[in-house]
Amino acid sequence: MAGTEKRIGLIVGREWSFPPAFIKEVNDRNEGVTAELVQLGGTKMDDLTDYAVLIDRISHEVPYYRSYLKYAALQGVNVINNPFMWTADDKFFEAGLATKLGVASPKTVVLPNKEYIPGIHHQESLRNLVYPLDWEGILAYIGLPCVLKDAHGGGWRDVYICRTLGELFEAYDGSGQLTMVLQEFIEWDQYIRCLCLGQTEVLPMKYDPRERRYHVEHDHLSPELGARVVKDSLTLVRALGYDMNTVEWAVRDGVPYAIDFMNPAPDMDINSLTPHYFDWTVKHMADLTIRLAKEKPRKMNIARGEFLLGRREG
């Protein structure tokens, strides 16, 4: 690091509200830590990364950034979120992880692709696949209605609620080269989206997926349900090592089911979060990253691949 000042770097896409608010919040605190947008123009393998903390908001759409962030993690930089764990991000894995951790999750099946790239020869390249699919057995396990969605998607893209076989087959036939998962549909009484920061802070927000909006209602959860949602959210983010994530819960008969919880670049826009929750997010992200910037750099055993694990807390 140049001098004694520690730096936090932000890698962003089109979002306009969180980056300047976060940078201003950090810089106005005058704690010997500054925040700024990272500038990249090609990275050499002997370049040093002059940041204590890097916040990744866009590498899932810009692969060069992901390569840079992996290299930074190799140097011991605290990268939010661990770029190696991003690679494990799929909805079938997350359902299995939740179940292994004792967290309620909908029954889930991952399906073979409907279509493949031109180089795949159906008779020669797919000899491990059973065809046709046992739809009867799959639906006996999942039931109707069900949810068909992209295993690697986000932002409610390519998500279909199917109430009949016809609707399911139509959605699957139109999925192209996407890998889809089929999930039990939870007829929910309440829906909660938790913003989780630093593997210690959980903000449970009332969210309506039909309206795609948050409702600022501080008493929307009973004490018992609120405690369980916070506890289970922390269980999930600590297993993932995510310092910035959202966990979505569909509550049926008092039981919160983890619907989606691998969201390492969660929505932080003021218009969707509302000014109230946006202010909480900016302040807590500043708290987290300033603390991490001031910490003693991590020592890793590179030969044992410890750079793959990312940061763990709690």
C-alpha cells in the first residue's frame, strides 16, 4: 500500500445510486480509508493490487473483471464476494447446500438442457443422458404447481410458474441452451428478502415478488419467525463466505423455505430498496469494508489452495 492510507475499490456496472453514496460515506468518515472506482486496462501477472478491499458488483457480466479479482484474492485482498465461490453459484447446488445445513428448501431437480451448442452431436456427445426424461417420476417428486427457472439466472429472468403439464412443457421447450431447475412451488403466506452483510448483519425486509417491491413495515415478522429467518440466513451466508448477499424466504405454515440465496451482487438501488433500507445498506457496507481494510492482511497457504476459500467470519 502507498503510504498508510488503505483503499477500497469498487467495480460496478450501470448502477447509479449505490456507488457514489458508498464512496461518499467512506470518504466522509476520515478514518484513514478511502473508497474509489477501480480503473483497469489490462492486468499483468506481476502487477500488485493496491487495494485492501475490493467490492465486486458486475464481474458476472464482465469476465475480465472476474479474472482480475481472482488474481487479487491470490494476493490476499479481501474481495467481496469471493470470486471463486461465484463459480459454484447454481440453484441446484444451493438447494442441496441448504438441505445439508438443515435449512428448509423446496424440493429441486436439475434438468438436462433442451438444446446444446452446434458442436454437440446428440447420439455421440450425450451418451450419458437418459432419453426421454422420466417426467412422470420427476413430477411425482416435485408436484404441481412447480417453478421452472434458469439454474444460473437471477433478477427473476427465465422464471416460470407452471400449474399444468402443458405450461411446464411449453416453458421447458423454450429454454434453449439454459440449464434449468424444477422446484416445488411454495404457496407462501409471507415473503421475506434478507439483505446480509459481513456474515453478521441481517436485514429482513417484507418483499412482494408479484409487485417486485419492498414494503417498509418493521413489525411484519413475529419474534419467533424473525429469529429463525436471521439464524438460517447467517447459516447460509457463513457456509458460502458471502459478505454481500440476499436470501429470499417463502413462509408456508410458519416455516421459512430458502427460495434463493446465492445473490452475491444483490440489488442495492435506492428506488427498489427504498430510501430507508438504502441508507442502512450504505452505512453497513461502509462499516464492514472500513473494518476489513484496517485488519491485518490475511496469511494464506497458497500451496494448499486457501485462496479458494475466501473470508469466513463467525
